[in-house]
Amino acid sequence: MQDIFSHTISRVDFLDGMVRIELVTLVPGSPEGSVDVKYALHMPLGGFMRGALTLENFIREMAKRGMLPTSPSSPEDAPLPAPTISPNFG
């Protein structure tokens, strides 16, 4: 298994039955909100939906344990620009 690091997801597309998720990192020393696309994760729609349920359950568990920040405490916790949703959804 290979580990990869990403600050967030910047874009999600759906085309030909596959979901494409762009994983990005913040660009050090650049204006706030500048990101660099590092990886793209491709998965079938069924796998994406199962993964979304897994993430939802994880978020609920973190909230239940009080692990989610209520306000940004560091630059890494600060909100990033809203993700771009593919025009394929509209």
C-alpha cells in the first residue's frame, strides 16, 4: 500500500460511470486558497457510494467523541475554497 497526503478534495466529476476525485495540497507561500492538484482518485459509482457511507459514519463517530473542531485553530484547519462540482451534474 502507498500512502499519499492531501489537504482536501477540490473537485469531483462523474463521467462514463466513474467518479474522479481531485486531491490537492496547499501551496506554501502563495495567496490564501491556492492549491496544487496532486492526485486524482478514480472509482466506480457503487464504490464511491459505499465509501461515502463509510466517511459519513466516521464523521458521525468523530463528532460523537468531540473530536471535530468547532472553529479553525490553525491554518491547516481553516476552510478552503468551496470544491468545484463538475458541470456533468447539471
